[in-house]
Amino acid sequence: MIDNWCCPKRITCLLITILCLSIPAQADVIELVNGHKVQGDVLKQGSDYLLVDIGIEVLRIPSDQIRSRTKSESMSSNKTSVSQSKDKFYSVAELPAKSIKELARIYGEAVTLVQTPSGLGSGFIINDRGYCVTNYHVVEKETRIAVTIFHRTKSGEFQRRQIKDVEIIALNPFFDLALLRIPLQKDFPFRQVYLAEDDSQREGEEVFAIGNPLGLERSVSRGIISTRNRNMQGIVYIQTTTQINPGNSGGPLFNSRGEVIGVTNMKLILGEGLGFAIPISYVKHFLDNRDAFAFDKTSPNTGYRYFDAPRRKSAENESK
């Protein structure tokens, strides 16, 4: 007589059942008050307990032993979703999480060095046509702009090429953004970045920047988001501990998935780890409405900034 548990078909069915049970489709992560974590499907939520299917058995967890309950990101960590803007000008993506080392290798080629007669900054390429985003203050009052692009060879080394006939497409001094166009290079392909879907990042999340601080090309620095809505002069910025220095201006701030969440543009000089970036929502608005900010080289106001009008004297000062 053959035992049913020894039957090959029965063993195969059992293995399939165990595998299916051990990979929850909509898993929850439950942190207990003692610091331990349980991951599984919540089958039932009672007034003072949870029934959790962990794959091999069902646990009954008292509510007073639960510190927190969150959705697992294990199922979505490998998900990749790429879409384009309405006019296919830039790409938005939801990418899988990777190490900063790997992300820097992938997207380092998309970061550029922007140079003018008065200084230098950073930028990043957003499509295969050579459009490049940087800060307005990097190219302010300048029309002679050169951009250095990079390409990694099969041996792993970077080749650099400086292109001088770069065109200014749009300027937005209010949000400190500028759009440039780099002429196509037949033998030097452009590498582009992907923009984040929204401003969903939260305080404490890891981020990193790639730029050219003090002209040191393709420098990578890492940090966290200190706050995602720091109000300064009526504009909301991302505050980050990522080290930012002169030359980083206009470079991308990436999240841990390699999506651009902001454009680095300033830091507080008297403090450490107090850097700021323009949120991606402002960047998208600028790109979607770039015609409204189009650069006109024939305009008499091009290249000039007007100073604020002098303030009126107060009654107290006038009496003196």
C-alpha cells in the first residue's frame, strides 16, 4: 500500500500550495512592542486581536502587543513603470530601489557640467534630444554657455566632451530654473534621467546628489530629507542633509530609486548639512509650460535683472 503523502503528484501539489501561501500578494508588516516584526496577510481584525496568515500557520496577535501596521513594499520593490509627459518631452518613472553605487553608475552620464564666462554649475539631461535642466542663476545674464557631457565606455572609463554652441530655451527666475538644448552628437549618445511621479518622499528618506562642486566633476553625495516643505520667501523647498556646494547648482537630487525628486540650488553657508532643492512639481510645471518662459534673445530685457525699488521711509525715520 502506498502512502498518499509519498505520491509524487501529492508532493508537487503540496509544494505549490506552500509556495503560494508563503508569498502573500498583499502582505502587511506588523511591528510588535518588543521590536519584532511579523509579515503576512491579515485575515481578520477583531476588537482586541489580529489574525495573520504567515504562510505556514495563522497567528493570533493581541492588539495591545502591536506597535504599528504598514503595507509591505516587498511586492512593489521590483516594479518598474515608465511613462512620458503629454508632449513626450520628459519621462516619469516608478523604478525599483537599488544601491546608490549602482544608481550613480547608471545615471551619472546624464549629469552635465554647465559653464559660462562667470562660473560653472550642474545640469541633467531629460530626453534623447539633448534638453538639459539647470538653475537660472547658473546662466543668469549669460548667452555664451558650454556644457560638458560624459559617456562611459565599455572599459568603464568616462569620456568627456565639451559642447559650446548650447542654446537657451526657457528661463524662470522665480523658481530658479532654466532649460538648455545641447546639439545632438552622433557619436556621443545622451543618457537621460527619469523624473519622479510626485512629491511623495518623506522626512528621513535617503537621497543623493550628483554634480560638480567647485568643478569636481560627477561628485556623488548622500543624505536624507530633513523636511520636504521648507518655506523660504514664498517658495517651498526640499531641505536635505546631502552635501551641496557651489557648482552643485542645477544638478539632480535623486531618491533611492534613481528618480529625480528635485533640483539642487542653494545651501546655508553658516551651517552644515543644510542644503535645498527645488521640488519636482515645480520642475514639471516649468517644463510643461516652457513656452510661457521662452527665452527671447531679441528682447531688450534679456540678461538684465532689476533691483527692488527702494523702501519708503517710515514716519519715525522722517521725524528724525
